[in-house]
Amino acid sequence: MEMMDMEKYDYTLPKGLIRKEGIEPRDSARLFIYDTKTDTVTFDIFRHIAKYLSPQSLMILNDTRVLPARLWLTKETGGKIEVFVLANEIEDEEYIPVLVDRKTNVGQKLTFPSGDYFEVVGQKENMFFVRVVSHAGESLQTLLHKYGQTPLPHYLEGAKTKEDVLRKRYQTVFAKEGASVAAPTASLHFTDTVFASLAKKNIGIDFVTLDVGLGTFASLTSDNFRTKKLHTEFITLAPGTREHINIAKQAGHPIIAVGTTALRTIESLAKNHQIVFQKDRTDIFIYPPYEFQIADILITNFHLPKTSLMFLVDAFLQDKKAKKNIVELYNRAIENHFSFYSFGDSMLIL
């Protein structure tokens, strides 16, 4: 696989099929089901997903939480500056990575309405590093929740959803800790009703955490193909998840990965169809051909053209010996007016 292969992952999407606001209720989103064994496509709604899944399957979801990482602060000159906190990349609270939309320099103060401020302590190319100076001892997370706004992908700009609604709607119903700057969007469709239907069918639920970064939207480069690596993201497994996955695999029960983030996490830790590695981060770039070690079924949204996410889903299709590739399936979805991207509809690959 090389850069030239990216053209195979292009498609034309009418602008009207980009849903800019979350549908209500969440589980009323449409569901595109592709059975790779029978090469058949079925349409339904997400609320009914349990009926397409086998009893005793194990479902893996990403429980990361999106932080309101976009800030508008005041420079020492009195001018405004937009600061985007790269929350998923923080390793040292004294050296917080940020992106800015105006010129700034090391040593400057970027001030919150409360009088607390970021002190700019370093720079690396177009990235700056700051530390929080708070008279009241406020943490970064507290300041973000008070003054930040939910970061949205560029294709959702212009949405009219208010910030208080957006903080709930661009968040999964089961989000816990985490520091993502984008949602694990395949999980946005889940509701208590859906979880109840899965439990009724004896489908297990386990969680991983992958803190989603801006890299998920980044264009692919020749270096990605040369090194077979993407941007680095932090990952953890919830207690018991490793054992539950390994027991399920040994018993031959299907593993359902919910979203590309959950899929990348479990495949990063796998060897010989078991979770064996202990890692706290991943930079794995999965593209065809690839032999998946853990996941048997994938739930995913419809992704932007020529992205690493499309390569990943197509690798999954090829590994399952699917007769249709991802672009063929996307074109079928477009013909049938499915909504795409973060707030769009869902795809189930069996």
C-alpha cells in the first residue's frame, strides 16, 4: 500500500448528507448492515442492532470523554487569541501542548476571564507549551469546563447547537475519564434502551480508553506509509477487559469492536488472537492487507474520503473476504441517503 493508493478511497458526498447536529433520540439513527458472508446489505435503525448480533458476543467500546478544549483568551496587548488545548497529548501539567491562531511568544501570558492565565513556556514548530497559573488553584480541567468550548471537526462548523447541548450530544452516554478532543463517534448512537436490548441477548460489554486527538482528522503522508505508523494516542484497558476478551476468543465468541478507536486499541495489544501486550499508547496504522487478531464484527460511522479510518475499515472488509470494498458500500449508502461523518448514521459489518 502506497500514497498512490489513496485515490481508491475517494468518493463524492452531497453536502446534504453531512448531518451537522445529533439526531434525537440517538438510537433512531439509521443502520447500514453488511453481511460479508452472504454479501447482503440490509437497512434498519440503530435501536434494533441487537437482533443482528449473536448471543454471548463481547462488545468493546471506547469510554473516553471529550473535553471542551477550545478557548478564547486575552493576550497582554488586549487582543483575543484562540487556544486549542491538545488535551490527549498532555504528559506534564507544567508543559501543556496547545495550538494558537495568533502570534505569541515564550514568556507571554494568555489570560482567562477570571484572571488566571496560561504562561507560554515553550515552542516546537507551530506548537506552543503552556502552564496554568491560577490564583485560586484551579486545575486545567476546571478552567476548560468553565471557559472552554467543545471542539468540532471543520465539517460541522455552522451547526446551531448551543454549547450546553453540544457538551452532552457530542459525548457518549457512558463517557468516563479521558482527554479526547474528538468523540468516538460510532458510540454516539448508544442509549440505555440499546444496552438493555444487548443485555437481554446476553451480549457482554467491556471498555477500553483511547484518547482521540486531532491526528484522527489529519491527512495521510508518505511517512505514514513508509513507517506504517500514525499519530500517537494514549490507550488503557478497563479492569477485566483483557481477561474477558481472551476468554471470549478461546471460547469462539464473537468480539464486536465499536468504532475505529476501539478496534485500533485491541489490535495494538494483540498477538496470536489474544491480548498479550501491556502498552499505554498506540501509533498503529492499519491498512490492507491486514490480519485482524481480535475483532470479528465492526460498528462504525461513515468516514471522510482518503483517511486512515477508511483504510482501516477496508482492511477489515478484506480480512473478512468481503466481495464489496468500502467505496462500493459508501456509494450504496449515498444512493440511499444515509447521513455521514460524526453525527451521521452507522454501519455494522458482520
